Amino acid sequence: MKESSWSVCKHCLGRGKVSRKLSKRQRQQFKEACLKYENEPAKGGAPERPKASVQTCEKCHGAGIIPHQKPPEGQENHFPRIAIVGMGMAGVALAVACLHRGIPFAIFERDKDAAERAQGYGLTLQQAGRAIKSFGIVKLNQGVISTRHLVHTPAGEVIGEWGARKWVEGQLSVDPKRSNIHIARQSLRKQLLAQLGDHPAIYWGHQLVSYQQEGAKGLKLTCLVAGEERQFEADLLVGADGIRSAVRTLLLGDQTHELRYLGCIVILGICPLAKLPETPLLDGTTVFQTANGVERIYVMPYDAETIMWQLSFPMLEEAAKSLSSQGPKALKAEALSRINWHYPIPEILQATEEKFISGYPVYDREALQGALSEKAQPVTLIGDAAHPMSPFKGQGANQALLDALALAQAIYTKYQYTPWQGADLRGELLDVVEQEMILRTDVKVKESAEAARVLHSADVFLGGDQPRRASALKACVHPNGKCADP
């Protein structure tokens, strides 16, 4: 399968799954239930037809798309024109998903090119790792699968271990679908951008400053380009422009669902393995974390030759903002002053060049619920613009990718055969997609916030060969099912 061009799989209509026929036994049981109801209607309600089970589409192997000679052209007669603001993970993923499904789109980014700003550090693909093929990515070029995860005390005592290698000697099976894939955010973004190629609707150096709804004509967007204003037209606007989203501010204002500080700061660093001593902890497929109940450091593969570390600890918000603004030199000094733990943690911090260090206070937001629907506009948000969360569950990028895929699939399914012109995009499309997004992501936001508390408290020492938050929740549950210290 080539990675160049794709189109929707007609066998499953882009869903990646197909319904199985009801079995002979299911049909017979339903028939008998109907006959019984006809003879004795007073006893119980009418029987419901059994639902057919689904299976992975054998034509596209669950991707919903198949290789094609060239991408389908944007079909404005079938689908609304999508304007995407932001070329981070969520925005580029949505553009790619639209491209493969023939949905016309334009994507706008204030940066002049892909290299102008750093796009974060490493990320861990979990649920989205299984969905990545739906974006036309057959293989992650620089992805690393971790096979061991360790939790230490500052002295180096192992208090938790899980992963494939723990079970090898016991001859227990390991499900490859549950593997975590570690990859540099910029590497994944680069692969997604490669799917777009030289698409004419990619607009670098375009900063959205306003938009207006013009009735049946759709939306008029105004972008600032090299100091001058330019106008663009669209039918649906998607804000994928991050935690401080301009689209969100234009739509909801600054005061709606303000950022919520989670009480801690994160310092990040990237270090080549070649600069570090050889040790099993730095074998390229091991993830480890160490904590003392206040500070916590997490080390994972960044690519085959590099690791990423993440140090976090409680700090007042103003102090965290101040430290972050002082730059990498101050951040590295702060990290070294706090961490004098087991080998090779001090060596990793010392060997990390300042230019590869950054830091930021950690925020999230409450769920949007009906805030977008109340505006009654064909404007929506995905990724961090909709639901920023702490990094401690590794869910931010995963949920952003799933947001993009869900929105593109919903547009394709809704309007493939039904004319969209004159349709209520807000009521019949966006309200449905947003409600599903909130149900999926709200629990992730809450779990990530809880992880921020657990990882910087005594609960981090609770044993068990599983992630720390799971251990903490098990330990605090009473026989009646209620948590002793919620």
C-alpha cells in the first residue's frame, strides 16, 4: 500500500466496519418472539429487532480509505467548504481526513512555514495509534514501541513494572493492539503534512482576525497577511488553533470556560542517547518514572536515538509563569536544583543542551457542553481549542486526532448522498459531533487532572504493576464502592 493518495472505501462507506447479517438463529428467535407477541400482545412490549454485529472491513482493513491513483477532488456540490484554522496536530489531521474523503477545505496558519515554531516534544499514541491508518499513514517513520515501564523511588527502588517484557518468561500472550507508540510530535506532523503535498488550499502566514456569518452565503473570514487583510469564504469554520484559540475567543469570548490552573509546572528536555551512559533504563524501548511525592520525572523514547524527559512539580501559578518566561537556562537550573536522584537521572539532566529545554504551567478547561450550540453558528472547535488537558495521561494528541477523524467522517456520512445546501449545519451535524466529542474527552480531561494530583502526592507510592493513578484509585476504594478521600 502506497502512502501517496487515498480515497474512501466504497465497501464500508468510509466507516472501516461493515455490518454482519443476522444469523439464522437470531432471525428464528426474532420471528418466534414476534409470533408470541401477536398471540399475547398484553404480555410485555413488542420485541425489538436484534442489532447486527459489525466486523472490520476486509477491503480497507478498518482504515475507511483505500489507495488511489490521486486524491479525490473537493466536491462542493456534495459537501460544505471547510475552513480550518491552525496547522498543529488537530488541524493538519482534519485537512488530511477531508482530503481523502473529497471534502473541500482550506487550512490557515499564522506561521510562515512548518519550521517557524517548535511543535511540542514527544507524544504517546494510544487509541489514536490504531486510528492512524485512517489518515493514510501505513507506518510511522520514527515511531518507537515501548515494551517496559518502571516506577522508582528516588533511591532507585522499583515499586511498579508493566509492559510486554515483564510477561515474556511467563509465556503470557501480549496484545500488539495495546502497545504504546512513542513518536516526536513534529515527526508525526511532518508525515501528515506530506499527505497534503502542495495542495493549493494551504495558507501559511495567514492569521485569522475575524469572521462574519452572511446568511445563505456562509461565512466570510478575514485574515491578516503580511500586514494586509484578505477575505475568504467558507461554509463551516473549525478552530484547531490550540489552547489559546483565536476562533474560540471570537466565538465565545475570553470569559467562557476560562483556563483552569492545575497547580504544577512541567519542564521538558530532549537528549541524544549517544551523550548518555549505557544502562538498561536507556535501551531505547523502556519508559521509566521516578517520584518523591512532590517532584516527578518521566523518561521515554523520543525516537530511536533520542529520549525525552518531563519533570513536573507543584508551584504557584505566578511563579510558574515567571520561571517559564525566564527561558531554558533558568529551567535547567531549577530542574538540577530539585533532582539529585538515582542513576542515570542527574546524568540525563546534565547532558541535555539548554536549546532543547522548555517549560510551561499546566492548564485545562471544563467541558464545553452546550456553549457552542448556543451561538447557533456553523463554527466548531477540536483538539486543545476545545478540551485542553494536562499531559499526565498522554491523551491530548490522541483525542485531537480522534476529533479530526470523527468530524471528517461525520461530514462524509451525513452529506454523501444528501444535499447539504440549505441544511442546518449546526443542528444536524455539529451538535451531534460535539456531543460525542464531549462524552469521549471529558473523562480524559478529568482523569488527566486527577493524574496531576496523584503524581505529585504520596499516592504515587501506592504499589502495583500498573499506572500510578489506577493504583491510587484501587487503594482508596471502600467495600461499599466509595472513595475514602475523593
